[in-house]
Amino acid sequence: MPTDPGDIRLKNKDELTQLLKDAGEPAFRAKQLYEWLWKKNVSSFSDMRNLGARLLEHLETHYRLNKVSIFTEQRSKDGTVKFGFRLADGELVEGVLIPTETRMTACISSQVGCSLTCKFCATGYMDLKRNLHPYEIYDQVDLIRKKALEYYGIPLSNIVYMGMGEPLLNYKNVLASIHHITDPEEMGMSPRRITVSTAGIAKMIKKLADDEAKVEFALSLHAANDTKRSQIMPINEHNSLEALKEALLYFTDKTGTRVTFEYIIFQDFNDEVEDAEELYQFSRNIPCKINIIEYNPIAWSDLQNTSGNRMHRFKEYLESKGMIVNVRRSRGRDVDAACGQLAIKERGS
């Protein structure tokens, strides 16, 4: 994966202190610089008004400040807003602002493209180009939260790592971005307002527990049968349901965090009562809740959403077993902003 050692936001507080010391600046300048970079998240060095001309010239000469920008914006009839973000190297990712009566949520991307080839997800039909840097993830959130205030006058309340890419395959940068988002001296959001969603990488789920991440956690499950799950999620061939269950029990025991199972329900594939029973057997000993999600058809897949009656029957069966179940309705489908629809259209269709 390409890196950009020249971008100043790749340096931590200690490194910033050292680079300023090397430039002959007093130590307190590091705190000022860090605040400009993260809390105020300015667009250029020239905006850093209290650093002095000599230091600003040094920064302009030796470092870059690569900012993410919005290049497209589409508003759904339900109020959802999809953003196309342009990165400094010209690569593109997408993110979504999802307003509801109780939440204002940013859905953000962690990679340019994806390597996992899930059959129901538009991003899975793209190539993986690279991981996002922590500041590129942070900038998405910052831009979306500003739009939330501009359009709705309501602060951003939640963040979900459910956009393009697999967060646990960009583990270091994702955790670094969460640190910046939750640091009281930066964006200051509660980690419990952040959900990391994964297609299921057992060893990385355990690592997330070992690193004592305080975020909420979701697993894209979609089938509780190895044969079926491998058909639509090839990652299951190397991360079986048995391995995932062991990792999830380890995670919940170590963190005390309840897991959310995301279950997109497909017509004539995983929508029978027998499928609901398999889901119950898989999840019954794991502290969890289940989100049944409407499928949003994409051009590259023959999968279809199930009927309302089957979805209701599926939900009722799980509830009869004592499971906590919610149905998540599609948002932003008319602008391809709904779950599983994010993909850069320039690649063709």
C-alpha cells in the first residue's frame, strides 16, 4: 500500500514536538500545531494564525496537509445524503449522512475499494486500491458532521464504519482514526457512539478485544450456515462460523460489549424459518442483538430482497426464541446510498 510520509497528520504528538524542536521552536508550539491540525482541522498551514511567519514557512516547505474534499453530493427523498469524497491523490470514496428521528449518523469508508468480493455488495465488485490514512477517515467524519449542522441543525450523534472497505483489514489506521475522533482534545465523540462493522476476520476480532477497543461492534453475518455464507461471502472459507463464534465469545467476554449481527435477508436464499433457526443456534449463547436488513439490489448480483411476509415471519420466529431483533429499513436507495450500494460509478457498470 502506498504511504505519504510527507503529510504532517501522520505524525503523533511526540513527533510533532520533536520536529518543532528541530526547527528551533519552543515546545508549546506543538500543542498549538496539534490543535490546528485536529480540533480545528484547518485546510492549510496559512490558516494557523498564531504560529508565526517563520514556522509557517518551515511547515509549508517541508510538509503537506492533504485534505479530503467533497466532489459530489446526492440527496435522497428520505433526507439521506450521499457524498463522494476526493482524496489528495485523486482516489475516490463515498460516505453517507443518515438522519432519523433519534440519530444523525455518518457512514464512512476505511478503504478505497475492497478485496472481499461479497456478492451482495457493490464495493465488493471493485478492486482494492489502498487503505485510507487515519486523517482521511477523520476528514470524512468532519465533513459529514458539518453538513449535518448545515442541513438539519443537529449535531452528528453516531458513526458507523460500514462504508467502502473492510475496517479490520486496515486495522492500525482505523484504530488511529477512532483515537482522533474520540480524543477530548480533538473531535471528542464518545467511543460508544462508534460502530465498527466487519465481514468477519476471527483473529482481528480477538485483537480488537485484546486492544480494549471501547467501540460498538457489528458482524455482517447474513447466513448461519457455512455453505450458504461461503456462497455470498468468500471470506467465510477461511473464517468459518465456528472460528467466528469462538472469536465473538472471546470478544464479548473480554470487553463486555454486546455484538450486533447484521443479517441481510434475501429471497429464497436465507429467509426461511429453517434459516432463522440456524441463526438462533449460532447466536443464542453470544450476548447480541440481531438487525434484519432489507436488501438493496445492485446491478452485478441476481440476489433479491425477500417479501414483507417472510421477513415478518423470520423476525417473529427469532423473537419467540427470546432474541432481540430489529428490522432496518433502507435509507437513500434512490441515490444508491443504502447498505451495500456504495461504489464509485466512474469504474463503469
